[in-house]
Amino acid sequence: MIHVLKAGYFEFQPGDGTNYCVHVVEDMNGGLLVITHYSTWRYYEGDYLKFLHGSENEWTRTALFDYLESRHQEDTL
């Protein structure tokens, strides 16, 4: 059986000179998979962003989490 999952793509700049190109896919195990050029994360709304693999750093974690939280508040993700 094939499951069709919702997915999206967006780009954003958090204001510190960096640019993020992000793919987001619903995770069948809960949360959202967040994929950048350099890393993969699992996002849980209102909770945290778990690093899964790639290049981990706190600036990326903070930028992604803050952006995703703001998008969920607007309910536009």
C-alpha cells in the first residue's frame, strides 16, 4: 500500500545573512520531516526540532524552529 503524504517547499532568510531552502514532508511517525541542503530534522509543533542527520548546528536549529513556529501560528504551512 502506498501512502500519499503532504509536502511543501519554501525559502526564507532569518535576517542574519543566511538563506534556507527547505522541503517539508509529513512524517508517518508524527511531526514533519524538514530537509535542507545540509541536514534533516523532525519538527514537532510547539515542542522542538530534532536533528536526524547531516550538518548539525544551533543557528540552523533555531532559525528553522522559529520560522516553522511562526508559520504554524499563521496556519499557512
